[in-house]
Amino acid sequence: MANPAPVIGEWYRRPGGESFEVVAIDPDDRTIEIQYFDGTIEELELDDWVEDSIEASEPPEDWTGSVDVEPEDTENEYEAEPNGSATWGDPCSR
């Protein structure tokens, strides 16, 4: 079975291995740069891509894997209701 063609922004995996995203392709050097969910970057030769067993995969549901974000950084810091005498109106009605 032939491996899928590498496409930038698409996710793949080796059977029994971690998922990774193709982040760059250099046709002159014949290399493919991949990034694992934890942020680790690896460069593969195009020949290695063809020889390895690689299959298409779904992207991870948790987007924070390779991003250095603490849970409290994603919390809403704004008040849900306006305070004081502020009123919200239709901006198109002015």
C-alpha cells in the first residue's frame, strides 16, 4: 500500500506511533519537516517518507500540545455583564 502524499497542514502517523503534522516541504532538498504534538520537529528525507509506513490521521482535539499555554491563560478574564451604567445597544441604529 502506498503512503499518502505529504501535504502541509495535514496530520499523519506511523502505525503504533505518535501523530505528526507536515509543516514544510523542500522540493529542492527533497525533505519534509514534521512536527509532533509536543512541538518536537523532525526532518525526513522524501525517500524515508516513501519507505516508511505512514497513514493519514486526524488532528488532535487539544490544540495546546505544541503551544506553551497554561490552562489559566485560556480562561476568560472579562466580566460577562457590563458593569455600572454601561448599556449595550445596536451599533447600526445610531
